[in-house]
Amino acid sequence: MVKLAAAGMHRTGILRLVQHFSQRFEVIHSNGGLVPALKRVRSPRFVIICYHSVGTGGVPFHSGIDEQVFEQQIRFLRNSYRIVTVDEICRELDEDGRPGQAVALTFDDGYRSVYTKAFPVLRKYGVPATVYLTASAVETGEISWYDRIFAAAMLCPADTIQIEGDAQRRFALTSQESRMRAATEIVKTLRGYSNQARIAACAALDKKAQLPPAETKDRMLTWAQIHEMQKSGIHFGAHTMSHPAVSRLSPSEWEHELVDSKRLLEERLQQQVVHFAFPFGSPADIGKEICSVLPGYGYRSAVSTAWGVNTPDTNRYLLRRIGGEEPSLPLFALRLRSVFLNEQPPSPELQELMGAAQTRE
């Protein structure tokens, strides 16, 4: 139903009218109010779009977007919005300039398809982007632990899969849908483990799965590909060393995941790396202490996966993003127009995180 409505609104031009309206007004949905209110836009507003991989099939099983739909999105964005980098967002938010809408494109993890499928489209339309690299995955060429879990669930010849550790659980693998559900639930469960317990559980699962190398190799960017994109204006940020849930790290582990990854990327890129993306990116995955640590590590910003628009009031280490991997252009356009128009209050969890970050400033 939503897909049909989006297609109709896109075809008839209603979404374009929504964009024009949202350039001057925003709809305020207060936590306590029953009726939304209109407010005139008086500050710059930025939406950061999050992608992972372009193309479908194989690793990463958990995300992807059809190549033709991706190009349609990029062409739509190029014709409808000012497209900026994360670096430009930070600078313009600090300057608190004139009201206006702009978008930035980001890719998490560093999958090979960013080079083979996304980069040609970005270059064709002259669109910048920021790619947040999981440092050890790029350095070693090995996919990260959560991708190995999805691969194990999708490719396992058995009809069940089990995880060990804090919460031993067995999952049925009776269909493609059940395999996806199992992998999603396993990753969600392990995100709640301590980092060392997660590593042990992943090692035990990996040993049982014995994934065929042909299914998991050549999925991440190479440094040669990264350097080529870098020369064409693509920017790069850090996404930790091994993609843990940062909230489950001990302070002694922060140095390796947040500092060593930054240092490795700077050595390979021969330039400063000042932007960071939280793995998984929900408030529960970020934790209450880390935002106050990032400036001391040399980071200028950090992006989450909390949905919403960024304004001068947004904490630079809790920047919001929206997902870009929609199945059709009309749905993508509807989501984007909607997020610019509707100011949604932060979730209670995000509000708590914002309060903790302010307290430690």
C-alpha cells in the first residue's frame, strides 16, 4: 500500500510540492501534544543517507540495493538537492548559516561493490560520498564477524544453527526467510555480549560453519581501489577496527578499535581521518561514555543510525542518518521528503545518550 501511494505521489508531482513546502516549514510532533504544529524553518538542515552495498546476492546478505534503483536515486538527488560531504555538514552546522536543505551520501563497512557498482555512478553524476571503512576487514580482505554469521546461516547445509556463550540458542534453518531471521537474531544477540564473549562465540560458530572461501573472499575494497576513489574526490572515515558494538567495549579496548583503526587508515590514505561511524549505530550500540572520548581521539564527527535531520543543535558525535536502500525510487523520495518535513523528537534512548554526552562536555 505504501509503495503504491509513493508511486502515485511521485508520478503526480505531489512529492515535489512536499519538498517546496518543507523548505519553508517543518511539522513538529511533540512527545506530549496530540496535534502537530507548523514551524518556520530558520536554520540549515542536512540529511545523511546511509548505504552499505550496491547490487544484490551474496555477501552482504543483510543489505543491498538494485543497481538501476541506485542510479535513479543518485540522479534524483542530483536534480533535487544540494549534495555535500560530511566534512561540509560539520563546517556549515558550526557556522549556523542560512536555512536550506542538503544531503550527504555515506557507505558503511567498505564493501567491494562501492568501487565496482557505486563509484561509476557517483563519478558519472559528480556526486561526493564518504565511505566508513572497517579497518581490519579492508586490511586483511576478510569479511567481518556479522557477515560471516549471515553467510553461515544462508549457506549452512544443516537445518539448525546454534550459538554458544551468554545465551545458548538454537535456530531453525528451514527456509530462506528463516535463515535470514536466524542470522539477524544471532547478530542482535551477540551485539549484547561483552566483546570477548562475542569473539569466542563467533569463533565457535565459525569453526562449525567452515564457510567456503569462494563465498566470502573478494567482498571488501582493496587499498588500490580506495586510492583510486580517493583521487576522484571520495572521502573516507573510520568504522572501528573489527566492527564491535562500541557500548560493549571496555575502556581498555577503545584504544584498539577507535585509535588504532584511525591510525591505520591515516597511514594507508596519507591524510587525516576525522569522521567516524558507529557500528550498528543505535543508542544501545553506542553507549553513554564514548561521545566524550571521540574528540580527544582526533575525531570531528560521528554518525549513528538514529533517524532524522541534522541541524545546528545536533551533537556532532550523534549525527543522524536515514537508510537509502529502498526498493524503488518513489519510496526513497517519499522517505526523504518526509524526513525533511517532519521533525520527530529523539527516542527516549537517544535523548538519554544526548544528555550523557552534554554532561561530559
